Amino acid sequence: MSFDAVLIAGGRSTRFGEDKAFVDWKGRPLYAHQLQMLASLRPTAMWLSTNAEQPFPQVLESVSRLVDEEPDQGPIGGLVSVFRESKADRILVLGVDLPCMSPEYLNSLLDFGTGVVPHNGDFWEPLAAVYPRKDMLALLENHLSQGNRKLQSVLHEAFDAGLITRLAIGPDEEPLFQNINTQEDLEALSPSVYDRRVEIARFNREEDQLSMEGDFVAAEEPLEIRVNEKSVAVMMRTPGNDDELAAGFLVTEGMATSPDEILEIAQCPDVDPQGVGNTLEVRMSSSPDLEELTRHVFTSSSCGVCGKATIDAVFLQFPPVIEVPPISADYLLGLPGKLRAAQKTFDRTGGLHASALFDADGNLLMLREDVGRHNALDKVIGRAFLDGKDLSKCVLLVSGRISFELMQKALAARIPAVAGISAPSSLAVQLAKESGQFLAGFVRGKSFNVYSGKIEK
């Protein structure tokens, strides 16, 4: 029996303080995580139910967005809109603020038949359920016409009419129905994809003994990026913000120059239907020349490439910068403290690199962490690219050594100024001088070195 799936995205919650659909969950917006889970169940069609005020970015091409026909009708209004548009016999419904829901449980609901709604003994759980479309549509429309927007009373009537089955929620299923009503709920439920807890033996010189303790290490997993069904790269990274990493990679490799060229970035449900997967499929409006990937040449800082030939090759793709914003000593020395204060995962693991963008006034615009220096920068560039941000007046600060490839990536993103806590490589300095980029290293404490460009007094 065919079925469609709909994600009820709701809107801004007065109690929560923001739109739940966009909170970070496993390194990406919660609504994207939920849509991916629904896609793994392979419905005939997928719907995203929202209100008109929600500024959703372009929804995946396989998902149809439906705006409530009338405002302020709550979940009933969203269900009515979808049930009217759908042609399926039954509809699988999921509320966006049930982040702990599993695809296995949703799949089990589909095995019950045309209609089943979980019940916890006191009330229905209507936003993780399966409904018979035509019969429920008539019932919902009738209640709305009478001014009744209470979904609980609709479900009581549907149950009495034999339209739905009541499924008791057992102790094992209760955690699946934990929803997000407050920021405290989010902090308690949200998993960390950036670190892993491990058991270690810690040696204490003063006590001259080993003690077993728990500690955190930075997470590292492989990510395969596919473009138009062709594998283009496999890289080690810290999971999270993978869409930004893929977009940044495509920008810095010269494969994408406009956000419009990227039609969709999605995890491959056939590889990993749950959580943070390790394979991304990028659909582009045209097929780029994969033979021109610069990463095939610039594999690492020790790849042995010829400096001048390498820089000439970069300039074929990315011209020098036109203008560098004024940078003072006070401005530069103030950046490391701001970066360090924002490195939440580094506090736990001590093992992540960071890239951060600052505006002309020294305000932190964006920060990303990763086990890979290149990945952290790709994520920053990718986020800015997807948001359509102009980086031509920004300053980039990286937490570690400044390699040639980091300078190349900054140039590709049109970032005119780069600073690092550690040293630059010789080829990075050469590229900075020829590209017109500002470059400073050893920015720490009360001093720094300027390798290209000048400091304003």
C-alpha cells in the first residue's frame, strides 16, 4: 500500500525562543536530519509542512514544501494542506521536534495498516503516526469548520469511528517521544558528533601512578563526496556540517562558482539512513571536469610540487585579490582570544583545528572546528558560499600552521587577509605575496609576524 511522508515543521516556539526546525542536530539543521530519516523509508512522495513566515532555504528537490492555507491553525492546518494535495492512501506524519525518533519505529507503524497513532495512556502522540488520508481529511475539515483546532479530540473521534488503531507506548519507546520544548531540553538531548568519550590511563608524576579515567577525543571519520553520482574525493574529517564541507570543497577546487550550480546536497540513504552518514551526493546543474581537481595535484604540504608552477596554476583559476581591508595591530592581537573562547569542542578534546572569519570590526562571524585544517576552512567557506556572503572584506584566522593549500582556499573564496596562531610555510608566503593577500603568523600573546601586506598604525 502506497504512502506519503510529511514533516510538520511548525514554527517559532514562544517557550523555546526560536524555530525548532533550524536547531543544530548532529551537525546540521534538525529539519534536514528528519527529512533524511523519512527519505530512508522510501515514501512515494515527501512533504514539508510549514507556515508562511518560516524562511526555509531551498528544500531538497525530492521534497515538496506546503505552506499552511490559513495561518495559526496549528498542526491540524498543516495536515489538512498535505492531505488535500497528496494522492496516497495513507500519510506517515512526523513532527520536527521529535529528534530522537527512529526510522525503525516509524517503519513499524507502517506495518499496522492504514491508520495507527501511538498513545501513552493519557493522550495521543499525533506527530509520529500513520493516517488514512481520505477519511482523516474529511474529519479534520469538519472539525476546522466548527472552529476546533484540538487534535486530541479529533483523534478520539477517529478512534471511535474505527479509522485509527491505538498503539500503546512501552517503556522502550518512551525515549523516542522526547521533544524539544526548552533550550535545556535541547542541551540534554542533543548528541555530540564532534567528540567521542574514551577510557584512558592517566599518569600522574607527583603520585607516580596510573589512574583509569574517562576523557574525550576529537571524532574523525571518512567522508566520501560524490558529484552527479561520481566519487570525487574521500577525506578524513570531524562529522558535522558536512554540507558546508562539500560546498567549500567544490568552491576551493573551482568546481562551483555560484550557489545556483548546486541543486542538492544530501546524504546517501542507501549507505547510512540514520544520523550523520559518511557519504554525500552533490547534484549540480552541470557536470564539472573532474580531471581538473587541484587536490589531485596539491595533496599535502609535502607533495613536492614546484612553487612557481603551482602558483601559476592557482592563478589560472583564482585571480589575485583587489583590495585588502586595513588591519591594525590591536585588531590582529584581539582575534586569538575570540577564537579560543568560541572553540567549545577544543575545550573537551584539545584535538581540533579551527578556522574563523571576522569582519572589519573584529566581530566573529563564523567558526568551524575539525580534525583537519583544510576541512575546517572548507566548512567555513562552504557555509558562507551557501549563504551567499561576500568575504572580500573579511579576515581569516586559523588555529594552526598556514599551509599553501589554506592560502589557496582563502584566495578561491576571495578572502583578502589570513592570520594564524602558528607559522606559515614558504610556499604559503610566496602565494600571499603574489596574490596580494595579507598574511600574518605566530599571532599570539603580544606579538606576531607579517609576511605579506602591511599593518595600519
